[in-house]
Amino acid sequence: MGIETLRIILGDQLSLDSPLFNEWHERDSLWMAEVIEESRHVPSHKTRSVYFLSAMRHFAETLKRSNYPLIYHALDEHDWTGLDEALAATLDDLRPQAVTVVQPGDMRVQQLIEGAAKHAGIPLTILDDSHFFSTPADFSHWAAKRKSLRMEYYYRELRKRYSVLMDGDKPAGGAWNFDAENRKAFPKTGPAGIPQPRTFTPDAITKKVIRCVNDHLPDNPGSTESFDWPVTKHQAEQALTDFIEHRLIGFGDYQDAMWIAEPWLYHSRLAAALNLKLLDPRSVVAAAEAAWRNGQVSINAAEGFIRQILGWREYIRGLYFHRYEAFSQGNALQAAQPLPEFFWTGDTSMVCLADTVKQTLNYGYAHHIQRLMVTGLFTLLLGVKPSEVHAWYLAVYVDAVEWVEMPNTIGMSQYADGGVTASKPYIASGKYIQRMSNYCDSCRYRPDKRIGAEACPFTVLYWDFLHKHRERFNKHPRMALQTRNLDRIPVTELTEIRNLAENIRQKVSSL
């Protein structure tokens, strides 16, 4: 007898707690496939590809040890290019009675699977992903009742629903968030005594994957030389324990701080493991809350971290499914510049961008402020097409899955959704970067200069952005003060700023 239900496991669904394993029947089989197109539809960072493929192969070993029947197609063992092609061949060969998959985190992938099943004439069931605290339907129900879709209010609702950081019906510590306490910069002497994150030496499986990626994707960006990510559930749990014990204590105070040649600082490096389902977010949130309740860390550290998991992560996923079409086409500010070439090389004299981009190419990682207020800020001020910015972020970061990357980039970073995700564009002059880092200390550009040869491109473009979009933001409750500051600039100087900004756009590759 043939297969009753073919159960598809995608590369970001690596958990035995998945609803895919519910109501298992004797003639069911699991199916996994590595395909080259998933590393080419955007030019995936080599480390990102290694992370997905190694975690998939390790999970396949777990499934075999658990005696689950598994059909697994490794990248170097077949000629199929795309996931739909691989699935179509399997459906044609095996003719299962049904196909089941957990809700993909990328609508493109869902459409590929739907297309293959429809072409084969085999019914497809898409299951809710129980990994998350909430579902897309939960979010849409909440959104239908609101004029403004702000993360803070969804976060509060989830806090109350799941009794996270609550004292009865009141928020623990007397406030819903402690964001005002989480904006400290490092002293002039820089960060000191921060324990480095636990690393994970590549085993035989990962080493084989590294060779495979370098052989099959030689022209993709980035390097695999520094690969040390957790690729199993056990390793991810070790990484969580390491973060809670050694770095959560400083995460609150210094989560927005940056320092040259210091990629990790107090950050967790857990997003990739969470997004591949190697870690359960409930365990992560519980560990952070326990660290506060037992006196190990302050409330602003625990809450600031939990807000990223229970708040921002759940909110962003809800937004992705609720407004996918709008995000995929968003360009509210009519940005038209191409992405600068140095985003693929790091070859620029702007130290903040050079350090962040080179770090990204080396590790497939940059923390959220480097993404929002260095690379993202520059592309926003420069006026880069949001679709190109989105493609870059999806390509270069180890933790990038479209459900989390697209709303963060299109909405939060580039304001291309017109203010649905963020109530205002996150714009600042070079002075913000100077305040939160030491990047400016060794840079040829001066953040306090908006004209002249030493003028910081961020500062020039900041004032040009305000001028260009003045009409849009002149009466905005959170932007009006910034636009009114234009009135303090002499007309002749403003003209010089605008000319210099245009020169930057024309010659951005030479900066």
C-alpha cells in the first residue's frame, strides 16, 4: 500500500513539537528537500545556507532515531532546482492520498507547495504553527478592532493572556515597558568584561554542508570560515542558558549600544535558533522571567528581552500575514535609488557602514540597532528602493525568514508601509550614531557637519530627507518638531545641503 499522508517539513520547522506529528498514521511519511533555489532567489549568505542545511540534516538524524519514516533529498544528490519541482516529482512518483504542511513562514514557499499539490490533484492541508504564542487569525481578529496597529498594545494583550511578567492583573515592576532605561551607550573606554557567547565547533555533518555550500554556491556572498552557530535543539538550549547566565544582565541597559569590531556585546544570538524552531519561545520567555524573579537580572533587562520575543516577534508575524500584499509592494516614500554596491563588500570610508557590513558578511549577523540605525537608516535617508533593501536583508542574515524580515524592513526600517508598523520613520543624523557608538572617532566624516568636505553623509541626508518629505510630516505628531527645525537653517545653507545630498546619491559608491 502507498503513502497515506506526505508530511512536509520545511527548513525553518525543525521541531518534534510541531503539529505535523499529531494524529500520525502508520502509512504516513515525512518529506524534506534541500534545493538550490532557496539559496538563489535572493543570493543567500553562505553562512545562512549552511545554517539551514546543517540544522535540517541534524534534525533528519533526530527523526531517524525516533523511527519516523523520512524521505530526504540532499542538495548534492538530485538535479531539482526549486522546492515545487522536487515536491512535484515526489507526488508524481509516490501518489500519496494527501499532503500536509505547517504554515510556511514565506508566502512564496506556500504558493510553491500549493501549486505542486494542485497540479498533482492531491489535497493539501495547511496547519497552524503552534510554535508561536499567537496565530495569524488571532492577530487579524485583534487588528479588526483597532484603527492603529501598534505593537505595544498587542504585546500587552499577550502579556495578560499568558501571564508573562504580571503581578495579578498589573504589569510586574509597575510598568508595561522600561524602554527609557534601555538606551545607554558604553563609556569612552568601551565595553569591558562581557563574556563571549558560547560557540559550537562544526561537526562532521556541518563540515560536509560547508563543503557542499562552497561547491554549489561559490558566488553567493559571505564566508563560512567563522561558522559556529547552534544547529541542534540541544545546542540551542545551551546557547540560551549561556545568554541568560552571562549576558542578559546587560542586555537592557546596552541593547542599543554599538562598538567597532564588537559584533556580539550583550545580545543573545538566539533569533536564528528560534526562527528554525530549535528553541521554543515559551522556554526563552520563561527563562528570562525566571532570571528576574530570582534576582539574577533587573526588570528592564528581562522585560526588554521578553518584549522582543513575546511582543515584537509575535506582532511582526501577525502583520506579515495580515498585510502581506501591501508589504510586498510598499513604497510610500517613492524611493528609487539602487542599493549601493558597498552593501555587498563593505568598501566604504563611512566607518559605521564599513564595520556593520563587513561584520554582516563575515558572520551573517548584526544586532537590531546596527540593522535599524546604520544600514537601514542609510538606505532610508538615501532613498533606496524598499524591494532592494528587503532583498538584501533577506539574503545576508542567518536569522532571516521572510515573515520576520519583510515587515521589519519594509515597515520598521524603511517606512515604506506609510506608518502601519512604525508610527514615524526612524530617522536621525550622524549624531545618533556618534552618541551610541565609537564609530565616528575614526571616521573621516564629522556627524556635526552638514555641509563641506567633512560633512557626514548621514547628517546631510537627514536634513535633505526632512526637506524632501516636509509636506508629509509637517503636521505629524512625532515629526513636526523635526521638520520645524528646517526653519532654523539659512536658505543658502539648505540649498547647499540639497546639492550635497544629490551629489552623494550620484557618487555613493565613492564615499
